[in-house]
Amino acid sequence: MKAMILAAGRGKRMRPLTDHVPKPLLEVGGRPLIQYHIERLAAAGIRDLVINHAHLGEQIEARLGDGTALGVRIRYSPEPIALETGGGIFNALHLLGPAPFLVINGDIWCDLEPDGLRLADADLAHLVLVDNPPHHPLGDFMLSDGRVQATGAPRLTFSGIGVYHPALFAGAAPGAFPLAPLLRQAMHAGRVSGQHHRGMWLDIGTPERLAELDRALAR
């Protein structure tokens, strides 16, 4: 399985930290945030990676290179303007190939081991959901008997980790667009599975949460 790390976000809520450094290269525990994803993927045997980037993306390529130093093979999907999650993945499909692939948001930290993530033959997506954090108390989707539904309660938060089939993007057009409408459409068709991860997960969206993760890793 190939994996894609989404690293094209501007990181406006992280300013001024992200004025001169792209958010995936902000350091916690002495390493760039994106490096934790790469190391965890490599440990799981997932070594063919695609990374998209936009804001200060040349710094990401300069820092990570072709991935050899981290035991992976990295190909890049540059975006002159950020294409949002759906558009960014669609733009990189030619690098990801015809098989299901794993996607991870570059601005999260999670202790989930990715080697167990799979997509059933009839499904278009498999989502990892987590408990609702304080900054997102209403959640995103409902999980029932391993199936994800767009409506209903109780709701959980989408972690930013998912396995997708390229067919999820059938009919999409180049340009910027969100992923959520495609997922909801697949949910209505009963073609999205999911799991509840109860381990550590943080959305590193603000300097305060970055500092919180840094303290947690120090402990």
C-alpha cells in the first residue's frame, strides 16, 4: 500500500510560526512533525509515500529529499495554490496508482499503528475516528457496527487518517475541493467502514496544541 501525507495547508492559526516554516516542519520532541508520520509508516512497511505541498513547500523537499535517509521513497505533488483535501488527493492520483491508499493529515499526531488499516473490496473508504476533542465537541460522523454514517448520534471526530479507493474520486474535476462531500456520498451508498481509535491523537492546529504535544513527548 502507498501512503500520502497532506502537507499543503497554510497553517494560518499557527502564525507567526508558519510565516517562515511550513507547518509539517515545525518541531516537537526534537523532530519535525511530519517525520513522526514517515517513521511510523516505514515501521509498518509502508515505504512508498507521496507528499503534497504548497506554502513554503520547497523547504519540505529540501528537508526530506527523496526519503532515503528515513528508509522510504518520497514523491512530491506540488500545488501552486492549495487544493484542499479532496483536490490535493485527486491531483496526486497519478502518483498513488490504482490500488487503495492511505492518507494522513500532516498536522496531526497519532499513535495508531497503520499496518492494520485495510479497505474491504466493496468499500470506497475506511476512516479512523477518535473521541471528540474540546475544540470540536460535536464530532463529524457516527460509527455503528463498523460502518460510518453521515448522520446520527453519538458522533465521533474524523482523525484525518483514512484509506481510500481511487474510485472515490470518480467524476471529480481538477481544482480545489473538500473531501467531506465525497465521503458523505459514499456513506449514503453504504460504502464507508470505520474504526474508533482510543489512543493518543492531537490536532496540531495552534501553537498551544503544538506546545502541549511537545510536553507530552518530553514526558
